[in-house]
Amino acid sequence: MGRALAGVAVFAVLTAGCAASPDESQSRPGGRVFTVAAAGDVLIHPELVQQAAKDAKRSGKGEAGLDFDPLMSGVRPVISKADLAICHMETPVGTPRGPFEGYPEFLVPPQILTTLKDVGYDTCSTASNHTYDHGLKAVTRTLDTMDRVGLGHAGSARTPEEAEKINIRDVKGVKVAHLAYSWESFLNPTPQKERWAFNRIGTDEIKKAEARARKQGAEVVILSLHWGLEHYNEPSVPQLQLADRITKETGIDLVIGHHAHVVQPIQKLNGTWVAYSLGNQVARHSTPTGLTEEGAIGWFEFRETASGWDVAARYRTTLVDIPPEAEPGEELPRGAVEDHRLVDVGRVLADPGDLSADRLARYRLAAERTRGFLFNRGAPGGDGLAELSPED
């Protein structure tokens, strides 16, 4: 099938800051249209487990005394609106009551998977440098739990047979395949006898997987990659080289990147959109940098044309609010953040209510900084990339 379904038409931003759309004149009459939302790393640090316990006491909800819904609910309106929503579940899960672990060998509460489903995610990439932190048993437990809550998955496997399967979903009448690959952890590499349990990055392997997906009827193929260098807002040379090869040598329709924990550019490369890193969707690093709390939701509209698919790219800025640390008995400043919360920055800035000046300034900084990083490698105008307005 080659790149028959991978064509991407250039589209223009009509006015500064407004949403871009594919060229309607190129659309096939009655052609199919669907939207994809993709976000950054889901990385549940111990502070977020503590927050979930605090919220469970308030709500009386959640399994085994943990409720992640308040943490994540800020992005539900945009994630749930997409026809296909893809998350990146970076770590394995443990049992509902723990014990849980943070960096460097993560084992996180399985309750987060229920929340991801409730927020609106349909499927997740599971290939990362932490996939094998606790061996095949934890890989199996993670995928079993995802099956139980109704989340699809790509990137890891419980058996050699499952490793050969392709995650293909019907999205508004279009068969969409999702592939996921990662570099391997040096701390916990998969043993030779279980190398099938985890997809390692390699152009040849990706080509073969795409061919299998196309043979099984996939009309669109989306690729998630766990790659690059942590805490760098510019993609590394190996990232750029791999992105160039994938967009030249395969028919992949969209590339979604993770691992850097900060936002990197979204660029149209050789006619295909590449999101090098969408930052963190939700995380709480032991030493927050400000940048590690900022993220982006990529929003991609696929429109069928006579020659394949046009893809329009937009984004929404997110931010993880972190409460300031206070000494015992000390009151927080008026208007200060009291809980860890994932914030849809665009929606809050459109209707700030009675937020303090300091919080508004923080949200504006996140929006401006994220925009700068996302547009940093695009042609003038960001290759047509635009912000997804709160009304969309």
C-alpha cells in the first residue's frame, strides 16, 4: 500500500492563533474524517499517590483508598471529545494496595488505569525504558489490568504470540493501527529469552510492523516512540535522524514522541507530522523544574481525500499544578494551589474566574513557553500548527 494513505496536504493558518483545517477543496466528497488526541507521559510519582489517597478520603470513592479522578479530570473535556485518544503509560502497575515504588524502578497503582479510561483515553503505548522495571510479571499485570478496564495497548506483550499482534481499532469506520517502540533500559534490560515482551526501536522492525498492519487492513498507522534525551526541549540528533528515515521510508501517518519529560517541537517532516515530545501529561518529579510540569495534548484531524489523508495539527497546553510546601501549622498564601491537579491551560485562561494574579501569570507562562517550544522547528507559521481553541 506504500504511502497511499500517508499524504499530508499543506494547510494555512487563516489568522494568527486560529485553528487550522485541511484544504476543503482536496477533500473527497463524503470522505471520512476523524480526530486523534495524544498526550505525554503518565508518570505516577509517590507524591501523586499521596494526592490520590487525600482525594479518596474526600470523595469516598476509588479502589483501595486511591482516587486519581480529581487529579486528571481537568483534561476530560478535550480528551473525551476525540474520536481516538492515545496515552503513554510509561510504567508498570502493581496491585491495588501496593507496595508502590517511584524512580528508578517504578511500580504504580493500577487505579490510574481506570482513571485514564474514565478521562476518555481509548488506548495507550506501553513501550518505555521503564516497561520491564519489575519483569514479565509486572508487564503481564499491567496489560491484564488494561484489558479489564477497557484500554487498548501497544508496545509490550505477555506472550510471543501477542508480540506479533497489531493494535487496530475501528475509528468512525477507519481502521487505525497503533504501534509503539522504545529504547531499552540499561538498568532493567529484558533477558534474551523474553525479548519479545518489549518493542525496541529499530527502523527495520517498524517497517515490518507497519507492513503487517497494512496487510491486516490498517488504513492509517500511528507510531509512538519513547526516544531522545530527558529534559532537553530540542530533539537529539538520533531523534532527528530516525524521524527523517521513518517519514521517508515508511507510510507511517503520524509520529508521537515521549520520554523527554519536557515539550519538544511538532514538525511536518517529509509530509508527515512528527511530535518529538509532548512532555508530561501528568508527573511530579522530586525536583520540579517548571518545564517538567508543562505538557501538550496533540490534536490531529484526519480527512480523507482522493489521494489519501490530509492531517491538520493543533495542540492544547497543559500544566500540573503543584502545591507549595509549607511547614507544619503554616498556612498557604491566599490563592495558592492546594492540590496536585492537571490543568487544561487554554480552557482556564479563557475563563479564569477569580484566580489569583500569580496563578494566572503561571498559566500564561506555560502557554507562551509551550507554544515557543512546539513551533521551534517548523517552517514560518509552524507548518500550519495551531492552538486548539477552548471552544473546539
